[in-house]
Amino acid sequence: MPALLHRRLHTGRELIRRHADLPADPALSTASAAFDELLAGGLPRGRLVELVGRRSSGRFSVVLSALAGATLAGEGAALVDLGDGLDPQAAAAAGVVLERLLWVRPSHLKPALISAETLLTGGFALVVLDLGYPPVPGGRGTEAVWRRLARAARDRRSALLVASPYRVSGTAAAVVARAGGGRPLWRGGRRTPRLLEGLASHLELEKRRGAGPAAAGQPLTLAHPAAYTAPAAPPRRGEATGAPPLAERPGEECRLERLAEAG
Amino acid sequence: MPRLACLVVPLFPLAARLRSEPSLKQEAAAVLEGNGNAARVLAATRRARRGGVLPGMSLPQARALIPKLLTRGRDALCEGAARASLLEVAAGFSPRVEDAAEGVVFLEIDGLERHFPGPSPEHDLGHALTVAAGKAQLPVWVGIASSKLAARVAAEQPGSPTLIPDGSEAAFLAPLPLVRLSPAAEVVVSLRRWGIRSVGDLARLPANDVASRLGESGRELHQKARGIDPHPLVPHQPPPVFTEGLELEWPLVSIEPFLFVARAALERLGRRLEGRGLACVRLELALDLEPDGCHRRRLELPAPTREVKTLLTLLRLDLEKTPPGAPVCGFTLTAEPDRPVEAQLSLFGPAALSPGRLATTLARLFALLGSGRFGAPRPVDGHRPERSALVAYAPPPPPEVRPEPRRGHGLLQVRVLRPPLPIEVIADAGPPGDGPNGGGRPRELRQQAREDTARRPAIRGRVRVAAGPWNLEEGWWETENVERDYWDVELAGGGIYRIFRDRGSGEWFADGIYD
């Protein structure tokens, strides 16, 4: 048999496996351009995606972006928040539609894992399991548990995002991304008041099961909510361009006044 | 056409009250609706009516006529009992009974003439109904006809019981005024303009012309005028009771054997509920105890479900929380039914969460975590970052068309530390009066060696950059006021934190990590 023909022939089992690996539904777009680029379009449905990041790496911001993307698209989303760190006001400001978000606040890893599986079988399009910071109450969970969660996500065609401070899901994860290199962006110096303006971080793809184009790394820049300005309309011809001065930014006036008072 | 009897209790709110307080019958008394001087007379006793008190009068008007008028408000319990009693009277004669309104009951009487062999069986039946209702302390008027409308109008005629022979409904109704058919106000105006005063006048008009001029309501009214009742008898069905139970051969002292038998009972309940398209919204458990006694408990579910596994888990948690305290020799499980929420699927938009599956999911989470641990987050007014609130999760329906993906603002988020984590801070001296470790610039953060902070994120290290302070004052008008000086700090070992110093106590806390 010619070698070319042999390469194109497959067994039935191989075809079934290939078909199962193909994403039938469109990926769930997140509201973060960098994360979408990294995942080649968004969170794949029916897969477990693990996002690893230490403190101040931008991991939680990416999690909220994913929730914002899903809820803005009208999908039901759930956050299993083991660290109990969600600020509803900030989440709403980030674009999360709070009415569509189910916030689950377990106090231990075991009920968190059971909650995540319950939510996946409940039909939520996106389930985010955030483990918070170490020490995670309950440890890492076993490989079998993560495989079980991945199977539940595959059966229901739901996207499962596990955000953890270290790798936990082992071989169950179809995609592993890492947020790291977080560097705070400070404004001001010795003579002017110092302000936290944002965070410059980096997203890297550690693992991606199956073929498909994807970016290996993406810069992630996050703006402090007080320093954020909505994108302005394109300038007219002849009009001066450039960032507005600090005192003209929303919410900055009172901040500067307080800093001046404090000396 | 089946023969129908109508029982009407005149002045039902008053009759229900007199049934409970017979002593009022001889007094000048009235039943009122409303409060204070806005209360209106609904019904009055004969003595009060003789004194001039009429329905619709205000209380001051009635008191001006009879200063010693006894008044009572409407009593839902009295009226409910009277209504149930009237239904029982009717059900004693016929199995097909309709509860039409307050104090109005219809019953089908076909075949009952065999029990009244006199010359006028229907007349005797009417008398028997009056006597039976009188024993239940309810005065009734009885009308018998071949349609509900004619029977009711007949019951309201003097000289109960009133009999309308089969086929003479139209002739009986013809001389009556139009208002007996309860027409719509705009239809009455049109008919008056046409010179139509009685039911017979309307019945003589051509049906098609009336329908073309007055529409659907006019067509229905014309049918009624001709003695044709469009509404058939709707038999009253008592609400189904979903109860399963078992008497045990040996008393049980541990929870596992009990749950084994309870599971089978719950499965039977689930099948019965499923057969009627219902789900359980409240589960009641009654345990018979050895040697005697009964232990009852009630489980409230966040959403209707009939999933056995969830109900069993809730049962287990509840029994573990409050054990009955004695061996169990029998039990009864009663499910309060409710209709599961239904939703319409979308062809082009994102798939909605199935209401039934969502209800089961919420019930499972409730069994796993308890109340107050899940729900939809709700913004709370205020400035304290750790504030939060949860409401019941009831997502709105998804959009009909899938929207285009939208980009977020790319905002840096703060992971809130709940409750704020106490830390030690080495800081510069602050303004005079703020104490030795006052509101100066933080230089170093240290973890407090306390039992409650052992399982929380460690925050320690030299401060590389600090920005602040920002003042937060809230609740100064309350006893628990908050006065904080906030700082954003970057530690040399990595990590950006939001810390604050409580101005009242001088203690430092970390309440968020920029992430």
C-alpha cells in the first residue's frame, strides 16, 4: 500500500477520537483580548482550561474578564470562589452581568469541587473554579477528581476554567496558561504623589492539547479602575492628541486633593 | 343538558361571621371592609338594615344612624371555614360539585330524583339542600335549572327553592332586567341606546347582528339571554396530598437504615409528583418515636425539585443537625407540590438554563453548602470594600439573538480579603496625635502570629513602593463607624496589596490583593 494512502486511512476509533476533539460549539469569548488571543478565540467549550498565576499576576482580572464575556453574551456563568474574594461592585464595573452570575462561596476544596461538578451538570456555559491563594484549604485534589470534572465539562459542552496559584489539574487540563511577571505601573515620584496606575503582566501558553494555531505568549496590561479612562472618540483634524492630564481623569481630582492634604 | 342546582349564601361575609358568632344575629351588627373611617359596610344584620344601614356606607355614616352598631372586620378564617362547609353540604348530595365563588356552589343533580320519590323530586331535593345547609348554620337559597346561569338567577329569586323546567330557561330569563346577566359596562350603554331593557328584548335580536355590532362580549351575552350557558360545570377537586410513609418492624436508632427506607418513600413520592408534572417545594417529615411521641420537621427548598438524591441529602443534613432523640418506629413524608418553572428555548440566542435543572442544581448546592453560601451577587451601597450581598439566583432570559463579543475595559481587579487580615506594619511617624505607629508611610509588613490568621494568605516583607493615604469614612452617624487610611503597597518580594490603618484602634489590616 502506498505510504501516502496509508497515512490517510484511519481506524474507526481514531476517527471517533478526532471527532470528539473537535470543538462543536464556538469558543466562549472572554472580554480580555490577550486571553482570547492566547486561546485562539476564547475558552473552548467542553474543555478544562487551567490558568496558573501567583499573587498580583493578573489572574483574578482574567477570571473576571472571562465571566464578563460569558454574561455579556447572555450565557449563564458560575464562579466557585474558594478564596471568597469577589467584590460585586468591581465585578459589575468590569462588565460582569451580576444577574447572570451564580456566586458560590465554599470554605474547603472538597465542597468546591463538588459544587463545580454540580454546576457543570446543571448546564452552566461557563464554570470558573478559583482556588484563591495558598494555603488552599483542602490541598490540591487528586488527579481522578480533576479528570472527573473535565469529563463533566465535556459531557455538557461547558467551559471549565480553573484558576489556581499552582498546577493542580495534571493531565485533565486541555489548555494550561500561566500569568506571570506581574509588574506594577506606578505614576509619580519624589516630587509628585505616587499612584498605582495599573499592572503589566504576561500570559503564556504552557500546554494545549490538540492542533490549532495559538499565540505562545501575550502581554497583559491592566489599568487601575481609578486611572481608567474610556477610549475617546477619534480626534478631528487639527485637534491636539495625547492622554488627558491626570487631574482631568474621572475620580482623580479627589484622590489628588487627599494626597496633597496628606503632604 | 344536565340538571344543576345552585346554592347561594346571601350576604356571605355576614353569614360566615354569624356562623362563628351566633349571638350577633339578634343585634344590630355589620361586617366591614377596610380600616378606620375608610371602612365600608359589606353586609348588615336585619336589625341594622331596619335602622337604615346599607351596604357601601362608611362607618361614620352607619354609626350616625345606629350609634351602638356592632362592627366586625372580614375574617378570612371564618369565611374559609364557611366556604368549606358549604362544599361539604353539596358534596353530601353529589360527587360533581363546583366552587364558583364566595358562597356560591353548583352541583349536578342528575339521578338524584330516585332518592326523592314524591310528586316533585326536585322540589324535595331543594328543601333537603336547604335543611342540610341549615344544619351547617348556613342560610342558603336554592335554584335548579339546566344551566348554571339560570340556576344562579333562580336561586336569587324569592321563594327558595326555585325550579326552572328543562328547556324553559330562556322564558324564565326573558322578563328579568339585563343587569342579571352581569354585562360589561360599555355593552350596557350601547343596549340602552338601542332601547333594550330586559333579557327577552336582547334574546329577540338576531344573533349575527348583535355579534357584528358588539363583538365577542355581545355574542356571549346574547347566548346567555337565550338560556345557553357557555360555561360548563367545572367539578371541584380537592388538592392532591402527596404523602408516603411506613411503620417499621423494629425501631431504628441510626441514620443510615432510616435513610435506606426513606429513599424508597422519596422515590415513590417523586414518581407521583412526576405523574402530575409537579415538583416538591417543601418536604415535611413526621417521625413516630418509641415508646410514644412524634417528631416533626419541615425542609424548605430553594426551588421546586423532585430529585431523590437532593431530597435525601437535605434529609440527612437535617437529621444530623437535630436528631430526634429516641428510636424511630415509623415515619411519614409529605411533599408540598408546586409547579416547576418552564422556559421557552431560543433558536438563535444562547441556550437558556433549564429551569428544572437549575432548580435541582440550587437544591444540591443548598444541601451541600447551606443557605447564604451561594446566589447572585448584588452591589451594596457604601464604601467598605468587603461589603457584599447575595440574592436568590434567577437569571433573566437570554437575548433572542447571540450578541457580538464585547471587549472589557481591562481593569485591574482586587481580590478582597474577607474579613480584613490583621497585620503588623512598621511605619514612619505620622502626624502628631496619631500615636507612635501612626499614619506614616508603611516600611515593612509582618504577619501576625495568631490562630485565626494561620490559614490565611501570608503577607510579609519590606515595602518597596507605597502610595497613599486615602481616607475612608463611613457610618459616622451610626455606632459602628469606619475611619480608615488606605495605602497601596508593593512588597520587595512581589505582590501589590491594599492595606489600611483603622484610625479608631490604630491597628493595621490588609483587605485586598491586586491581582
